[in-house]
Amino acid sequence: MRILFLLLWVAGSVGAQDTVLLKKLLAAKPDLFGEILQNRDSLRVQILYTQIDRSKKNKPVFTDYAFQLNPAEYFYPASMVKMPVALLALEKLSKARRAGIPISLQSTLITDSLDLVKYSNKLQDSFPDRPTIERLIKQIFLVSDNDAYNRLFEYLGQTYIQEQLTKKGYPEAIIRHRLSVSRTEEQNRTTNAVSFLDKNGAVITSQPAAYSKAVFPAFQTRLGKGYYAGNQLMNTAFVFDDKNRVYLQDFHRMLQSVIMPEMFPKQQRFDFTKEDEQFILHWMSAFPSESTSPAYDTAKVGDATVKFLYYGAANGRAPKHIRIFNKIGGAYGFLTDVSYFVDFEQKIEFFLSATILCNSDGIFNDDKYDYTHTGYPFLKNLGRTVYEYELQRKKKRLPDLSKYRIEY
């Protein structure tokens, strides 16, 4: 019944959206999108674009436009799941602090006995790269770090993630496993003990190891004609049934609820203080070159490395008057980006989310995907096409974007 209700709700929502505009924008540029439109089904393309108009009091008014948006069309979210996990971790820490537990964004976060040996009885300042909620969230949004996500997964656990996302209106979201490490289902249900240390290495607070009994919504998705298990090619479809799954429109709404929380009922928002909100907005939109802790080699990590929409993961520096508050994901041939786009000079703002499968040979887990030929150019061209459309779109009022001007 819960799945049926959600599908009916989503179908009704899509029915209320314009499904023509995006198709027209793509069709108007056959040199950029002809191949995409011709192969839209095999590429599993989905797009959701939200126009933003402003009232006299600067209140946002949303108008949604969709292209092939379909919750039944599975895409592997990959690193996209780091966004809700980072948001939930910040919320959990913030709630604990407000409840009187003296932990902060800078408190060292340890997850097992090896960490205790490394960090206990030593000043935190001796370890500038020590794991903290602050550092882990920065790493997630600046470079999409897998270890940072896995540590926050330990802090939250399956059950907490599922319960909190369900309460916020995402009952079909499934975040069940770590990333970039091989774990069985049982191992992913188990999370290690977690502790926070003060600057002298003393334990402030701890939570014990836990085993999740979460029951996830069932789904079946089998894609492609083969996959590699180690060095062996298996000539059968790749099974995604035990993978993470979050609908594109759910990621889109999560981001909107952070960027413009006033547009959502209180129970659907993340419970952030003003300081929490500023922190997350800062690091969602910052470039790696604007971070000193952690610091990145800008010759290797470009400003737009994790800004697929509009930049296509380009290297080099990006203009500072354009800011993209976003999260990306890429694995198994899927590329996804969910973003809020701001141009302070042109007074432009919009939400844009898209996903595409770049796996023309139908073989999974072979590290041979069409990201460079198909995925990155599509997302870059899509972002720029919507931006160009916004440039000429008539607006009754220009937005006051001062909330999103951040000193980096």
C-alpha cells in the first residue's frame, strides 16, 4: 500500500508538471542532443528542472518541468547518497549539541579500537587530518570522498537513515551499504562503535556497535547483458536489487529543502540551526581551491571536478560569480547531478537534476563506460542550455540572492 500510494503521488506530481519544455529545448539543438533524444530509453535519461519566480517579498514560487521522470526507471545513485547522509549526520550532531552533549563539528570522530590507539591521549591539533564531522562533510561535497561517507554511515547506521528519511517524506529511499568497499549484507547491517574525543583525546560521548533490522522496500532491477566478477565475465544481466536506491525527484526535493527550507513543512526539513545551514551551503558551493583544511592540489583537482551540470567535470578554475550548490554521483556507468544554480551577476537561479546511463556495451563492472563521450558532454550541455533559457526568460521580479553570497 505504501508503494502504491507513493507511485500515485509521484504520477500525480508528474502530471502537474510540464513535460514538453525540456524536450523542445533539447530538440532545438540536434548537434548537442540528437543522439541523446534518439537513444533516450537505452540511456535511461531523466531530467527535472524547477523554475523559480519571486513574490514581492522575495518568496520563491516553483514551477517544475520534467523529461522522462519515472521512479520505476532505476538508476544507481552512487555518490548521490552522500548528500542525505551528510545532511543527516550534521542534523544528528546538531541535535546532540542542543541537547547538552558538548560535541562540535571539530570533535574527533573515531569508529573503532584502531582509531582509539591513534587518537586517544593526544592533542587533536597534532592531527590536522583527523576525522571530524566538519572535515568529512567538506570532503563529501568538495571531492565526493568515499571514506568520508563510510565514516558517516558508521555514525548513522541503516536504521537511523531509513527512519529519518521516511519521516521527512522519502519512504522509498534505500541507503543500505557503504561505498567502494566490499561488504556482505550482514556486514552492512552492522556498524561499529563510534566515539567523539575532546582536544585532549578524552572520550566525550560514545555510541555502541549496532545491528540494523531495517526492512527495505523490495525492488528488482537487472540491467545489461553481462558483468565482471573479479576477472571473470558473467554473461547474464547485472543485479541491482541489493543496491542503494533513491528517486531523482527525492534528491531534488531534499536539495530544495536545504536551499529554501521555507518552502517545506517543518517535518520535511532537516533540523538545522542558522549556523548549520550556513555551513552546509558554504561547502555545497565551494570549490576545492577554496579549502585549506583539507587542502587539495589544484593542478589535479579542478574547481568544476564535481560540477557536472554546466561544466562537465572540467579542469581549471571556474568563474566565481556563478555558484552551483550540488552533489554528483557516478558509478556502473550512471552519472547524476542534482543542483541549485546561481548567477549573481545575471540574477539567475534554478534547480536542475539529471541522470544518464553511459554503458553502450551493456557490460557492467568493467570500468569501460561512456562518461567522456556521452555523460559529461550531455550534463554540461544540458546545464548550459537551461542557463541560456533562463537568461532570456521574462521575470516580473529579479531575485534577492544575498542569502547565497558566501565569503569563501
